[in-house]
Amino acid sequence: MPSQHYLTLVRHAKSSWKDDQLADIDRPLNKRGRGDLPGLSARLTQKITPPDLILLSPARRTRATAEPLCAAWPQVEVRLTPEIYEASLAQLLALVVPQLAVTRHLMLIGHNPGLAELAQWMTGHPVDYFPTAAWIQLGWPAEQPLLSGCAQRLLFDYPKLHRSSL
């Protein structure tokens, strides 16, 4: 069976806008975001294999989102990567491409709209809904160059899929 590359994109959990004096990069998670973290990390760690590397935005909300994943996967290298914060599609591609030469499974924990744009570019299909605490895993043959439309969406998950409708 041919080997695969995997890219898992995780959008940070819901953040707080309560303190308008805080810089955007310093905003913490709000109550819903903190409540979504256990399910987010449990589903990720149960459904995917640990990544080889996690690239993480330095924003407070992304670091808080990453904490339970880092605890579950202590062997995984994590790199704070300032370029992910407010990154465009082109900037994210510039980060991802070099890592694919040395990793089989890369995870990015960051922000929209960049993550959704990257998923859309890689799959060639619109990503109309990528809410906070969502994650998507993409896969493509390792011998395939990274081109628009090269990847398949393997898994997609977000908190509302798991909330009861009472």
C-alpha cells in the first residue's frame, strides 16, 4: 500500500471578546471554548494517530487549545510558529511545504480564514463551515506533489456534531 501524507488543521476553541483592552493575540478562551476542549482533544486523540509535528500559533487561545493535545501526546514535537497568526493561504503553504519533506503527519493549530482556505485549496472543494474547535484531516499519496485539489478530506469534526438537541 502506498504511503500517505496527512495534514490535520485545528481551529482554536471559542475565545472571549469580554476585555476590549486586550490585544487580539492575548484573548483567552471563553466558557464555551473551555467547555469544548475536553471533547475536542478526546475525539482528536481517539480518531487520529499522533502527528509528527504540531505547528502552533502563539495566540493565547491557540496555546490553550493545544494544551490537552500536548498532554495526550507528550512525544510530539510542538513549535510555536508566529507566522501562523493571521496567516494567508500563501503563508500557510510556505509553512507546510518544507515540513512535508520531513514529516508524514503535520498538524497546524491556528485561525480562520487561513485554515479553511488551506483545506479548500488542498481538496479543491469549498469549506463553507469551519467553526471554532473544529478540525479536519486531509490525506494524499506521499508521492503526489502538493497541488491544489491533491488531498481528500478524511475526517471533519466540530463540537455541535456532539451536542444533544434538548
